[in-house]
Amino acid sequence: MNPFELFQSSGIYKMAILYFSKSRGLAIVGRYTSGENVEVVQISGEVDPHTGNFTALDYVSDRSDQFPVITKGDFENLVSFIETKIDDQTCMSIIEPEIIRTVMSENCCPGCTDYVH
């Protein structure tokens, strides 16, 4: 999966992708549930070092699967905590689809909208 494809989904609050090596990674996804809560989904996978594409090795197959539900604030704290533990061999990207959509709708750069719909 190309992480940018998640911009197409309105159900994603925020996603943190950890790159542990040139080929292994972990995505921590916050999906909207109700109110100010998000569901936390962890997906382990492989990362293509040339494209950055993330291929899930395990993933959620059914929306009815049960995952921890926490507040958005707790999700932010979780991501911040993980960020403090990053070492020299690990990289982290944080993707916020709503912010990206807002910035892209302002036509800040020609051709940018080719990547986000």
C-alpha cells in the first residue's frame, strides 16, 4: 500500500509509520470511531526503500474487528511517546490526511493535486 492512498479515506485521523530498517516497518493508524475517540490499529509490514511504499504483512480484514479505542489526546500522547524513543536506525513519518487535504485544496503548488484527491 502506498501510504498516500490513505488520504482517500475519510476514516483515518492520523497515521504514524516507523521505518526500522531499509525493509521493515510498522504503521500505527488512528481510525475515527465516535466523538473524540479513535481506534488504534497496528500494521506490520515491509517498506520499499526506493519508493517508500508500505506493504502490510498483517492487516485489518474486517471493520468489525475489535481494537483499542482511546481519545484523540491519548493517541497524540502515544505518537509523541513513540517519537521520543526513535533512535539512529529508526525513522518516523506522521501523516495527517485532513491537514494534507486542506493544504492541497489551497493550490499552494502546481501539480500537487495530482497526488491527493
